[in-house]
Amino acid sequence: MKLDALQDALNRETQSGYRAKTISASTIGHECDAYIAYNLRGFLRAPRQARSQRILDLGQTLETEVVRALRAAGLEIDTHQNDGSQHMRTAYNGLVKVLCDGLTTIDGKPAILEIKSANKSRWTDLHEYGLELHSQTYWMQCQLMMWLFCIKQCLFVSYCKDDSAMHVELVRYDEFDVAWAKHRIDGILEDRETHRCAAEPQDWRCKACDFRQYCWEDKADLLNCRQCANCAYEHNSQSLWCNRNNREANAACDEFACWKPQQNNYRRQAT
């Protein structure tokens, strides 16, 4: 195999995009409502580049190493259910789903285990300032997991990929953050408060987004009710409802209109 061909193969997209069709713990703290809604409505994510896939794969490998180290330090950890799957909880008729890396006990009380890995710069920021100030995405992920697992504390562990240092932090359940998460979920399900985090497609956050091919254009990849602007989830039943025809949404019709987020009034100032 020629060297150039090898380099091209290593840089190639490794898989096609996928459809989430749920709100997950890892997305509820995302700064963009539209990003969460595109996941929920089953829009196809952009294909993942080979480098990004390797980063995710390495994170999975490091989780196993962290669990091994924690067990060696004397911590008892239950990483899987009896059927071999990850511990999982759902809410809103399965529209909200959370997975955790393990269940353990801290100071005689049950705790969720959440493991992340980071480069030296991000790890140092976390170590100095704590999780809540370091990452609202990770912080809210822990809060949503604690709510659905009915556990009031979460052991958050971060592995530094540069020097193998580990940061451990006990995150406490915050009822106000959970109430905010519930309010946000309700707004996105019912399509009441679903805004972009940016005001223009040139924003750097939009350029890196998995749904950039849909957000600024009237474009859907599937003509179904889930991706239709006329449909939203009912508050009480969580079933998809067509507001235009006043019936349960179960088949796309001639009045299909591609769902789009509401415009954010924020305008980036010129620099």
C-alpha cells in the first residue's frame, strides 16, 4: 500500500451519520436548543471523520482503564446490568434516555459513576475550578442521570490523556438545575422554546455542528411527521401530535413543512 493512500484512508470518514431520536443526558446541557431538537426529531447527523471517531474510541478504552484503577483503589463498581447492557433509565415515554458508566457507593451512600477523558489544558481547568464552572454540559449530564436514577450524588472522574493524572469529584444533586432541565425538555418536546444558539450560519458553533446542513436551510432528510414543523409532542401523553390537522401524527401528508428552530435575537458584534 502506498503511503499517500494509507494517509487518505486514515483521514476518511469512518461511518455514516446516525439518528438519535431521543434527548440524552449528554445533550441536555448543550447551549443550543436546536441541537437537542434535531437529535430528538431524528435528523441524520453529519458523518463522523476518522479522527473524531478515534477520539471517541480512545475515550471508551480509557473508561475501562479508569474502572480498573478505581477498583484497584478499593472502590466497588457495577458497570453493567444482568443482561450485559449499560445501566439505563428513561422518561417521557422513552423520549429522554440516560446511560451511566457505573453504579457505586461513596460514604455509604449510592452514587453514579461518570468517566470522561481530556487533554492537559481542559483537565487542568476542571481540576482548578471544579465541574460546575468547567462544563455545564457535563454538569447537567450528571444532574439528569441523578434525577432519573433517583440517586443524589455522582462520582465524576476525569482522566488526563497527556500524563494519566485523574481528577475525582463528588457532584451533588441540585433540584434547581433538575427543574431547569425539565423545563427545557418540556419546551423542546412541545416546540415552545427551541432557538438556535447563534444568529448566523457563519458562527463557529454552527460550522462545527452535526446538523449544519439542515439548520439554515428548509431541508429535511426524511419526509415524516417527526421532522415536520406542524408536529410537536403533547405535554401529557408525549405522543406526536399534528397541530395543523388536529390529530395524532402517524404519517406524512401533503402539508409537510420542514421543522426549523426559532431565530435567536442575538447578533454577533463585528470585531
